[in-house]
Amino acid sequence: MSAVESQSADAKAATSSARSRAIKSLDIGGLILTLITVIFAVLWAFPIYWGMVTSLKPESQVISDTVEFLPRTWSFEAYWHVMVNTMIGRWYVNSLVTSLGVTAITLVTSALTAYALSQLRFPGRTVLWFLILASFMVPLTALIVNHFILMAQLSLINTWMGVILPQLIHPVVIIVYKNFFDSVPKEYREAAKMDSASEWRIFSRIYLPMNWGVTTALSIVIFIGAWNNFLWPFLAVSRPEMMNVAVGITQVNDAFGVQYARELAGAMMAAMLVAVLYLIFQRRVTQAIMLSAGVKG
Amino acid sequence: MSDIVLKDVSKSFGAVSVLDRVSMRIESGEFIVFLGPSGCGKSTLLRMIAGLEEVTEGEIHLGGRRVDQLPPNERGVAMVFQNYALYPHMTVRNNMSFGLQNVGTPKVEIIQRVNDAARMLEIEHLLDRKPAQLSGGQRQRVAIGRAIVRDPKAFLLDEPLSNLDAGLRVRTRLELAQLHHRIKATMIFVTHDQTEAMTLATRIVVMNNRQIEQIGTPMEVYSRPATRFVAGFVGSPAMNFVPIKSITDVGGNASISFAGQPPIHTAVPFGGLPKNNLTLGIRAEAARISQDGSGIEGVVDVVERLGERTLVYCRLPDQTTLVAEDNGVSAIQPGDAVRIALDGNVAMIFDEAGKAYHAVVQQGG
Ligand SMILES: Nc1ncnc2c1ncn2[C@@H]1O[C@H](COP(=O)(O)OP(=O)(O)OP(=O)(O)O)[C@@H](O)[C@H]1O
Ligand SMILES: [Mg+2]
């Protein structure tokens, strides 16, 4: 692990020195590229900025004849309203519980499955592996009606478990883990075997810790995905107190007509946690997306 | 009690046979070196003893118990891997403790044993570091430490020195010899470096082409190689092989001659020698540049000055190359015509199949 860290420290030093060199020899081409990048960044970020500004306006100023880039009067009324008059606290809890549940269960089951596929020899291993690869080809939305019927039969509609279960299907996580476990040199496994380690110990004390980086990266991506998931949590829950944030904020709209500031305040609050998480773990998220993209590509 | 017996052990990977009916007996406390060219099956044989590779046929006994069907951890052997395979995320202490923890050794005892081993190997100050923070030599010690704490019946080492630079290699070789002397455990050491084999081994197992060519002490393997392969593989520079034109019986021993050269009297008994397609084997140190004009003729091709001696690569009239030795201070130049005195007493003769014929052993020799 620390080898990796020192490597990335080296890389950082290298990029920063490369950057200072680049600044010295700033050329026209680079300038144009930078400008284009900035323009795209602004275009991309503007809706977010606009949403944030709007959520901070009093409802009466939201619709006006002029374009106002900053609120004339700053107001937290919309936020206050969402917090007091909706169940956003409860929705947050629901989102947290179901997203963490999805993340934890997916990681544990996928890592174990991947370990078995990668390291153990058992009858049916190849068939299982191909089934997983095949399931990768089926879009989850194609199964959503089946999921609904199944959850209904299990009386799990309007429960956390009902929200969690169908979201646990993540073949790509198994594939990523398997690739990493495959690339651990076999001497470690052999050394552990000579050290009397059971399969469970080899998995939990050698293979998993040797791949912590993958686990954190995957966990962030799964968590953010589950948090932002709308369709299934929307179908699986009809009682407001069981809703996730993403589903719940649509209720702000329903209950009070189109109230842009309030609606956007709800959206901002829903997105906040993910945004903060993303800012903290930016590098890991990119890494994880590249990992799974590498698998898909 | 920790002797190792291999009985007709064979190994195939699929249809490819890698080892063919290998048998040997290793006494408790021996330092055995498996020596042979790359791909001859040394690692495979070692891994079969460790239990990391299944035995296709044959039996392995360890300390009187048949072990070839047992999992690695039940055989009581420890292995040091070529790349050490230290768990990168664990400290040195945890690396060394892991095996003991797995079998439920009490904590106090683990700490005791790890500390003892660390003191013996002088790695106490490294116990809290991770493998990435160690030098190659230190990693090597930790790998050995990890083996020692388990107090195994036998240590299996697969080219443990090959990742070290030349100087460290020599030092570690010495330390390994001292360690063996101190703990008196059975050790099996795989290498294709003949210097390591010569310096470390109580006995060398020379392997080639799926089989054991010879098992013997370093000096036996050097002075009385069983086959032409062993003769050529052990020793540097490699032994000279010169085709024999004819042999005659002189007082019971073979006297040989090359094309157009004076005869050489060897100490190899004449009886029992096949008569055709024989080759003389003689080491450079027994082929001296002659000062008095006797010996066979040759022309110098290349001169290698090693300081304490000089190697002279000569071309004989039949175009065979023969490496002879001269003193460290030597005036010989390429192109010189020289005469080479061959010491027939230490020469050996090989038949067509490569089997060696030696002088009769003198007492104590
Ligand atoms: N898992 C395997 N599957 C198929 N063939 C193998 C396998 N492991 C080894 N071999 C073959 O067995 C032969 C012996 O290999 P081995 O590793 O024992 O050689 P070695 O003497 O240790 O060589 P080196 O000095 O290069 O380490 C080689 O020809 C190798 O290609
Ligand atoms: Mg090998």
C-alpha cells in the first residue's frame, strides 16, 4: 500500500513540476485549449449554479423579466420550508440506510463471489462465471417489473429491504474484484497456505487488504449510485415516510404546486451529501469509474 | 527425525513430463542444494516437497511419515520464495506472526518467538516496518524469519539469493551457512548458481532433463562427476572435452592419444572402458601451459587474465578448443604456439552416452 502511496507522491511531484514547466512555456495552442475547457466547464456548471441561486431566492422573485445571476434578496425560506414542512429528515435516513445497505451487501457478496471464482476450483465455476458475465448484458430496467412483482410477493414493498434487494445486482463489481484477485501473484496464496491460513483467512487477511484501494473506490461509486437511484426506490415505495430523498423531493412539487425555489432547495439538499462525498473522494471516484470502464470497454 | 525420502517421484503437467522417477534420501540436518539448468524441474521438485504441487506418481516421506497427500501446512516445512512473498500490507512483525496466529499459538508465545527470531537475524529494529520500507537484503531476512518462527522440520528455499546484488549475495550466502550451522535444521536450497551450490551444500543434487544426474558432496561432484553433463555444468571455466583418437593399455591404465599428439597416461583403469567414441575430460587447472616443451601442441586464441591466474584458450591441431591455465604473470599472447601439459592423474574419460570413468579412488581421496 505504502509503495503505491509513495508512487503516487512521486507522480504528484512529477505533475507539479511538469505544470510549472508548462506555465513557463505557455503557448497559443494551450491557451485555446484551456479556453475551450473553461467554456465547457461553465456551460456544464451553469445549471447547478442557477439551481443554487434560485433556491436562495424568495419564491416571489424566482420568475422575473430580467436574468438575475444573484438573488436581489437572499432568502433561506425555501430551505426552511422543505425542512419544516416535508419529511426530508426521514428521507435522508431512508436514503442513508438503503444506500449504505446496498453498498455493504454488494461489496461483501461480490468480493466473496469474486474470490471464489478467482481462487477456488469447484464444479460449476465456469458456468457461474459465464452466468455473471451474461447477467451483465441485461439492463436492470428490463427486469424492473419482475422485481416489483417479486418484492410485492415477498411483502417487501414500502420497506428498506424491498428498496435494497433489487439494487444488489452489480456484476461489474464482481468482475472488477475478480480481475484484481486474479492479478495477485500466486506466491502470496501459497505463502499463506504454508502459514496454515484457511480460505477465509486468506480472503480476509490477504486478498481483501491487498486490494483496499479497489474496495474504497467501488464502495464510493456504489454508494453514490444507490443514493442517486430514482426509478426503483420510486416504484418500491408509496408511503411518504419510507421514501428516499431522491423520490421524496418530487413530493415537494406535488404537494404545493410548482414552487421552483422550494423544489430546487430540496434538490440541493438531496445532492449535497453526494457532492461533499465526491469532493472528498474525487480521486477514488475517478479511479473506480476507470476500473469499471476498463472492464466494460 | 526430519529426514526426507523421495521414492520414484514423477510429475507431469498434462501430457508434459517434467520429472521422471526421482529418488533420494536426505538426512536430518543436511544442507541439500538442487542444482541444474533453467527448466530442469528444481522448483517443481521443491514445490512437491512443500505440498504446493501435486505428485503425479511416487511417494514423499518426511520424518518417517508419508506426506505426499497432506496439505502444505500439515507437512511441517517452511518455504522461502524467490520473491519472498511478504504480505505487503502487514508489518514485519505481523508477517512473522501470521502463521502462528493461524494455528492458535498463544499471544505471549508468538511475541516471544518472533522476538527470538528477529534477534537471531538482527532485524529487531525492522519489526514495525512494512515490506516496502525494507531493502532487498532485509526482506530476505524477514522471509527467512517468517520461516524460522514456525520451527519447521525442513526449510525449503527457492533461489532465495537471486534477487540480491552480487556483494549482498555473497554476504547472505555466508550468513545462511552460519544460520544452518546454528539451527541445524534440514535445508533444501534451489539454485542454478554453482558457486552457491559448492559453498553451501553438504550434498548437491545435480539435475538435468527430468532426472537426477548425480548426488554427492561438492568435492565429489567437482572431482568425480558421474556424467559428462555434471562435469560440464559444475566448475568454472567449464571442463575441457577433447575427443580421443585411440587408447592403449599401459600398466592397467588407459593411455590416450589425440590426433598427432604425444600420448597422455591417465589413471583410469583400461579394463571396462569401451573402445570407441571416447572423450577426455580435463579441467583447466590440470592443463598447464608447459614450461619445458613437453605436452601437446596448440595455438593461443584468447588470453583471459584473472590476476592470480591466466586462462589460455588454445586451439588444438584437430580444431578442438582447450582452456589451459598459466600463472598470474604470463607473457603469453594470442597467436603464440604453446605446449600444454595435461595431468593425466586427474583426467577422466566419458563414453558416448556421457557416463564418466575415473581413476580408482585412493584412500581418503
Ligand atoms: N504449472 C505449470 N504448468 C505447466 N508446465 C510447468 C508448470 N510449472 C512448471 N512447468 C514446466 O516444468 C518445467 C520445470 O519447471 P521448474 O520451474 O521446476 O524449473 P526450474 O528448474 O525451477 O527452472 P528455473 O531455474 O528457471 O527456476 C519447465 O519446463 C516448466 O515449463
Ligand atoms: Mg525455479
